[in-house]
Amino acid sequence: MSRVMPAATLLLAAGLALPAGALAAGAWKPADQPDLADRLARAADLKVEELGVPVSSVRAGMLLWAPNPGGKTYDLLQIYFPQYGGPNTIAVMDLGSGQVKTVQTERGPNFHLCPAVAAPDGKLYISILGPRLRQQVCIYDPARNELALQALPVPEDLLGETHPMTLGTDGRIYMAGGHPSKAAAALQIDPATGKTAFYGPVGPSHEPSDCWAYSVAADDTHIYISSGKVPWHLVAVDRGTGKWETLLTTERVGGTLGVGQFRYGCTASARKVVGTSGEKIDYWLRGGRAVVRKDPREPPPWDEPRPARQLVDLPPRPEVSPAKVEPGPDGRAELWYRTPEARAAAPARPPADASLESLGWKVFRYQVPTYPQAIYRLTELPDGRLLGTAGAYQGNFVFDPARGRAEHLGKCHLSHYATAVLGGKIYMSGYPNSPLYVYDPQKPWTAGAGEAGGRTLDDADPRSNPRRLLYMSEHAGTHKMYGAAAGADGRAYFGGQWIRNGAAGGLAWYDPKTEKAGGFWEAFSNYQVTHLAAADRGRYIVISTRRIEDTLLGKPKPRQGKLFVFDTQAGRIVREAEPAADAKGAGHIVGVAGSRVLGWTENPAEAGGKSSILYGFDAATGSVEFARTLPWPLPAAIGSNQQEAWDFRLGPDGRVWTFIENRLVRIDPKDAAVEVLGKVPRGGRIAFAGNDVYLSGEPALRRIRGIGGG
């Protein structure tokens, strides 16, 4: 058993400043529960029902093109995987023979965003990632319809996560990526001999940021790498000597840089180049030098013989339709295609009811494995149904407690992390580039629906439900939104972090009445936003952050994470607080009553993370009202990807529901008293319907009857 110390003692023991008047009469004080550990140990098992798997699917990855021998048709390689790293299924469709077969890999190879190059030897070279983001090379032979994994040795120091590939002017293949030194690296592959040459590290180190090589090009003498992103460097590597030179560098914030490959030479384009006014500048790249391209009509500085001598004979590409590439629960998928000749023969204005076949389209039909997808999010809809989110971009489902039935609605281009309910609609954000979607649960799901002509409905189309409204990265710089809250001003607020462009945090908002968005990030250049909570009926948006290295503005790294209070009436941050000295972050927060917020963070005063701190914060005054040590570690790591089977949320009974060591508990906000409800095999996100509790965290939706307090 563990005896809980008084709040004042805890604050002082943890090195916290004791707010003036924080423990005066009527202040927020925690209850003394010396037998709490014993109660947790004696918790009885709760009866947990499994209600079935709402989402069983697989993700459609890239479509790769491999020219067949003879230069008239292609083999199409459609990649599928349930999550990054597989197991992978590659559907191989031969447009020459009309045959289709599937190739299966075990878990391990990561075919997500895999660049591919058709080489002069007639084979398709594919760049994928292995363990620890190490690059690997696969080779597909269209003459035999065979795929070879790890077909060539690749140095362990050539890393991803971005791993571009190009065919240089000399007929050799060039790959680029990061190096353990946080600089760039490159690899040359000679398809004629199978020999490789490694160049790395090359270019300046991006320490403490990672190095992202987004594009690569190569002429007869040099390799050019866009090494980024904080800042961007254009690196030229002399292939003969291995020496490198930085041709230009951008500003740390807002710069862009990319290189382009052409048959006889290379180009670059950049913004915010150091020493310029920041405008977009195009360059010719030749012989290890970058020369400003003064006019778009300006001829290139290299010879281009007529007719051009192509390195690879590439036939015209047919049209392909992605409308039915995503399989249903049964794994059946279709890829439709139409040759240029068939398209030319089709009527310019076909009847609305014309079939794809009548318009010259042909189809490959095949089956791929599907996989039960873990449920990451659960949210109550205004009509009493539950909205769930599956992992790996596998979309959303609804569960109707009245009928006991789940329906997989569909998918959109959102990795969903943050949810705000406002005006009967669901506002969702997450990754990539912090897209903002609005979902009307009273209307049918239409996102990604097939349309006439083999097209799919775009997420930004006004007919799409959910519909992508905008990208909040344009207002807060963020790439991934983790927290959401509804403000008293009628706006939906989202907070998150930058990725690749820096590590800062950002806060953004959207106003449904005006359909306008806003946000800022400068206040969070050395803090990442991890959680949001609304207090005082949404007047205050409390922002929980964790400390980070500031690679953008150069502010000092803070000693601990911080709480920020954004006043929706004033439109600015009005208060700040540090609830736990030396804690990496302020942790998980939830608004509980009035201006009060309950928080849970790590306890840095005890080595090994064996305990944690439950604290009370008043958003109206900025005071940390109490801090209570719990003799258990924080269940979810600060700064994690927030995919843990865990939750910390307000229930309909006005208490905070969470888990301590697989025990479902609820915390009374009045005095932070912990009530142990029982033991579950695994935690998850918590949702309520009537008097029942529903849990995510596994592929099956789970229910505990009769304890919801609704």
C-alpha cells in the first residue's frame, strides 16, 4: 500500500512552485486514499463482450508500371498491405497476355511510397524500406513476371523515410536518402553489371533534425540531392572523386527545394534561398553547378539530339481507374484500364448510363487477403450511435447500440487522430498536413465513391461526405493534429506538431459560420502540442505541450512541458503554467467542471518512471491547485503517436474515466478520488451509450454493460 501525501507536501517534494492561495479554504484538494493500491490489486474481472470486427480490409498502395519486352504494353503492379511493413500482396497484371497473379510477402518489407525506375536492362527497380528505415532494392522482371526481394546489396547507412530513385542521363540508377550522421547519402546502381557505388555522408548535417532527401537527379558527372528540410540544401556530389558541395541553402522556415531529372540533364527549383528576396527560382544543373534559369522558354545548356535517344522504350500508358482497386471485406478487387486507341474510339459525350465496357474499358479481377483492423478512436454521435476509426487509413464505421450492428462506412485520405463535435457535425483531423474533414452523420457516406468514367469522388468535392475543407498546416504549420476541442466562440480548435519541416507545435481553428480558418505556431516553436481541453464551457482552450529542441527560431529548450491557456474571447494566449518540474510534458488533460482541468503526467522526481502525477489546474487563474502522486507509471508515453489502448476522458456522469494497469477506474473531479470499477484484459478508447461502456483497442468492438453512469 502507498500513503498519499497532502497536496502541499507533494508540490514541494516535486519541486513545484506553490501557487499563491492554491490551498486556501475552499481550494481544490485531493482525497486521501491509502488503500488504493490494495483496491486495484483486488479488482474483480469485468465481463467484456466482443461485438464483432467492424473493419476487415487492406490498404491499396502504389500502382507501378513495368514495360513489357517489345515496348508495346505494360505489366501493372498494384500493391496492398494492412499496415506499414506488410505482409504485402502484389497483384501483377500483364496487359500483354491478360493474365493476373498475386505475389505474397511476409511481414517486414515496407512497400509504402516505393519509387520505381524502368532500367535499360528491361527490369523494374523498386526502392522499399526494411527494418530501421534501411533502404532495400527489389527487381521485377516483366519477361518472367517475377519479383525478387532484396535483389542487390545496399549499405546499412542508406536510410529512409523518403527514398527517391531516378534514372540518370548515363543509364545508371541513383537512390538517395538519409545517413546516421543526419546528412544525406546516395547509391549508384549499374544495371548492366549489378555493381553499386555508395556516396555518404554527403552535404551538411541537419542535426538535431533528421535528414529528408525528397528528390535526386544525376547527369553525366554529378548527383544532385535535395537535402532537407531544416534548412534545405542543394548538394552536388562529384561521382568521380566523391567530393560534395552545397550549391544553395534555403531559410529554415518556409523554404522549399526540389530537383528534376530529364533525359539529358537536370534542373532545380527553390523558394526562400538565402541571399534572395524569397521568390521561386528555377535553375539548370550542369557539371556540379546551379545556373539561374532566367526565362521559362530558355533552351537547356546541354545538347539534345533529334530525334532523342531514349534509354528505355516506354509505350503509351493506358488509362487506369482506381474506383474499385480498394477491396471489400471479401478481398475482391478490380482494376479497370483503357488503351489510348479505345479512348479515341469512345464517344466524346457518352450517355449517363453507359457502361465502362461500352466505353472501351477492360478489367482485371482478382482477390487479395484482408485483415481485421484495430480500432483506434471511438466518439459518441449526437444521435446516440458511435463513430469508430480503424487504423492504417482504413476509414470509419458506425455502431448502432439500438440495433447492435456495425457498418464500415468507407475510407478517405485521413489518418484520424483528433475529433471535435460541433453543431451536430463531426470535425476530424490528423495526418498528413493536418487536413480538416467535416462529417455529417445524418447523410450517407460518399467519400471515395465511384463515378462515371472510372473516376472516384474527390474528398474536397462538395458532394463528398466526409468532405475535406482545408489543410490546417497552412495556418499552423502542423503536419499531424493530436488534440481537438470545441470553443465557446463556435470554432473547432486543433493542436498538433510539425514533422519534417521542423518539430514545433501549432494551434489552428475553423469557424463553420464564416468557413474561415486561422492559427499560429511561433509561441510553440520549442513546444509540441499533445492535447487540448475546453474549460469554462469552451471559453478557454487549454493546451498541453511537451518540451522540444527549437530548430526554427532558436529558443532555448525548456526544462519541462507547459500548459497554455488560449482565451477564445481575447483571441490569444492569456496564461501559462508548468504543472510538474522537469517533466517532459504536461501530459493528458480533460476539462471537468467550470474552469477546472484534470491532468496526468510523469513524475520526474522518481527514477525509472515508477510513479506519476495527477494534478488539478484552474484555467481561469493559471494555478496548479493540487498535485497527487500515483504509485504507478503514466500509462501512455508523453509525445507518443497516441495509438495506445488507453483513454483519459470525461464520462456522462461527470467523472474522468481511464485505466490504471488494465483496471478501469473513474476519478471524481471534486477531490480526485479514484474508484476502481474492475479489471479488463486490455484497455482502449472509451465511449458511452446508455449505461454501457464501449472499448476500442482491438479489432473487435467491446462492450461492458451496466457501468456507464449514463
